[in-house]
Amino acid sequence: MDRITANHVTGSGKAMVQLSGNTAKITVTASGLVGGASPHAMHIHVGGGGVCPKPSEAKDHNGHASINVADAMKDYGMIGTSLTTSGDSTPNSALAVTRFPSGSTVDYSRTLEVTDDVAANLKSGKAVLVIHGIDYNGNGKYDSVLGASELDKKLPAEATDPALCGAFTTSQMASMPNGAADTGDGATQAHGTNTGMVAGGSAAALIGLGAGGYALRRRSATAR
């Protein structure tokens, strides 16, 4: 996964999904995110370009250059699955803030049923994992520095703007790799005897599928 550096993100993370038919076992770990009681919405996005936004795509939001969900929609698409901690996991729960992990670290594991569309996007390399929630001005909480969220005017934009992002591609990996990823250059990287790819920056993510699977494409992440 790449840090969305335009959003002043310094966190890192890993993720793995094992897919059997439409059943997806999803594991996500992350650290260095906004702390306190701040929830971090997490989604598998589909139907876009299967990529993450570049720093150059930042736009003016309340007088600050940043990237919100709408800015990146063409890159990673719409929400296909909401990685909630309980209950519904459809796009209807996209902003179910009480049912997402909270705090500076994420340790998430859940088995969910995904739609045919999400499963197809995972297999074709068009699915993207996004963790939302940023601390643009470094004050340790979500506030209105970037204005209101375009998704829900009752929420500050910091609460819904993307923090970490990674696009999935095929892999033979069946378990989570140890350690953080190296800064990438778009090339693949092997782990042991299984071929896999990790995301750029210090955030790694991959997807497994039994004997085969899907992993995040490796990309560079240049800090601002």
C-alpha cells in the first residue's frame, strides 16, 4: 500500500485476502494513523482504473492541497466492500463509523461474502484497498482544516480522505509477509518461493487465493 503523501500521511500497513469463491478472509494491520477515538473506514474499491492517486492529483480543499475520495474516484473506483468490524459489509455501510477500527493502529481480521463484481475485480487486478482517515494538520484528531467531507457534510474531510492505498494483482502468496515493504519502483518483488508484490513506501499489502492469489502492485511513494 502507498501512503497518500499529499494528505500528510506517515502511517504504514499490511493486508491479506484469501478468496474462495465469494468468501474473502481479510486481514489488515496498520500503524501510525490518527489516534484517539478516530475511526478509520476501510474499503475494497472497484470499477476504477485499479490504481492509487498520485500526489500531483491533489486539489485545493479549504485552501490546502489534498486528495479527497471524489478526487481519486477515477483511480480506484467506487466502494465494493466495506471492511466493517461487524454487521453489514456492503457499500451501504461505507460511513458506518461505529463499525470500523479506531485509533492509531489497526488489527483487523474478518471473513466476508463479497459480490461477484468485487471477486471479478480482485481477479482482474482492478480492486483497490483504501484506508481512510488523515491528520493533515498534525493535531492528533479529525477537524475542519480541509472543510467538510464531500461524502457527508456532518463529517470533517479529514475523517473520510484516503490515507493508505494499494491495488491488487496476482500472487502465489498464502501468508502475510514479515516486515515492512521497501520503497518500490513499479517492479515485482519475490518473497521466499512464492511470487508476490508489495506496495511502495513502508506499507505492504497482498492478497492470497488458496494455492494462488492476489497481491498489491508495488509502487514508489515519494514523501512531501
